[in-house]
Amino acid sequence: MTIFDDPALLWALVAALVFAGAAIGFLAGLFGVGGGAISVPVFFEIFRALEYPPEIAMPLAVGTSLAVIIPVSVNSALGHRKHGTLDMEMLRIWAVPVLLGVILGAVIARFAPPAVFQAVFVMVASINATKLLTGGKGWQLADSLPGRAALRVAGGVIGLVSAIMGIGGGAVSNLFLTLHGVPIHRAISTSAGVGVLIAIPGTIGYVLAGLGQEGLPPTSLGFVSGAAFALTMPTSMLTTRLGVALAHKLSRRSLELAFGSFLAVVALRFVYALIFGEG
């Protein structure tokens, strides 16, 4: 029996992807996260519902998430740039280091078990959520950003962790920037730009990492699902600008609380999967 033999399940999964697309776009604009923090768990659940094993479902969810992030992050970054909060100089410094980190992350994805992806996701999301929800008291490492050498190292780490997590780097780069005194609105806007730097090479890496892999869905190119991408994109592009507009209307504290709560919920979902061994 296949999914096409159960119309109710088929339409439920299609609806889930369409609604996920809307959420991905909105969150990308609102939090500068590229939407991967929601698309990875959604894609993961859908591929598991289709009875793909965890060793296929998790990298497939991550690779597809990165593919979706490409147009969504471009749309989000352009929206934030109009508000004058996108730090282009920071993006130029991070361009090459982020690329190298993403390449390494994609290589790791070829061999890492599903628990590695989930554990990294939980660690980064939990740290960032705690910082945001507590108001960041005692969390600031410095009042300003470090020198270019340290920034390049940070860019490499952001690329590596984000490629493993399947996100556009927003949660990681936002954490780094706010720990160094960058205001939340500017950090979120710049993180949207980081999504562009990460998603393109990340997607290519996951495509290559999955080539020749047995047991992938029929529409997949490596670890990227063509069907999931096509169903998610239309609504995500429509809602991105709505998120951008709301981000610049919210106060700093409101934005921190919203972002922190969102990350906490996602982290708890993966903690549940790790504890109970659920794919």
C-alpha cells in the first residue's frame, strides 16, 4: 500500500506542507531564521508518516529545508534591507567562512546518524531560547563585535552548525550577534542575509551527499525532495513580507519573547524524539 492508495492521508500531507510553507515564510520574515526551525520538524514528520526510516527522513528533511530557505531568505533579506537594518559588511566578512562551514556540515550529513542532527538542533535552540526568554541578562560576552579574524572563525562555525541543523543560520548567527551587543532588530535582519549565504551551498551539498542513496522518494534530487519543495514554496513567498513588517513593529522585548518561545517549543519536540527514540 502506498500513500496514493489513501486519499485522506495524501491530502492531509499536502495540506500540512502548504500550511508549513506559510509558517516558514512568516517566521523567516519575523525572526530572520529562514524558516528551517519549523520546516525541518515538519518535513521530518511527513517523511516518517510516509514510512521512510530515520536515516533517510532526517537528512532529507534537512536538505529540503535548505532548498526552501534559498528563495525565502532572499525575500526576507530584501525586506529587512528596506528598513536599513541589514549589515552588508558583516555578510561580506562571513561569506567565505560560512561557505566552508556549510561544505563540512554537508559532508558530516552523509555519515551522521539522525540523533546527531536532533542533538545539535536541541542544543543551539535551547541556548538561544533561554537567553531570549530571560532577557539576556548575564549573557552578553562583549559590548561590540570582535575583530575580523574572530568573525571569520565564527562564520565558519555558524555555517557548520546550520548545515547540520538544516536551518538558514538565523538562530545561530542571532545568538552570536546579540551576545556581542548587536540590537535584536539588526541581528534578526542580518541573520536573514546569513540564510542566503548558507542555503545555496548547503542545498548543493545535500544534493551531492544524497546522490546514489537508496530508498529516497521518487521526486528527490539527492537529499532534497522536489515534491515537498514545490508544495511549500508558494505560500512561504506570500507570507515572508508579512513577517518582516511585523518584526519592525514589535518592541525589542516582544520580539525576544516571541522568538525565544518559538525556539523552546521546537527544542522540546526534538528532546521528545531523542528520549523516546521516535524517528
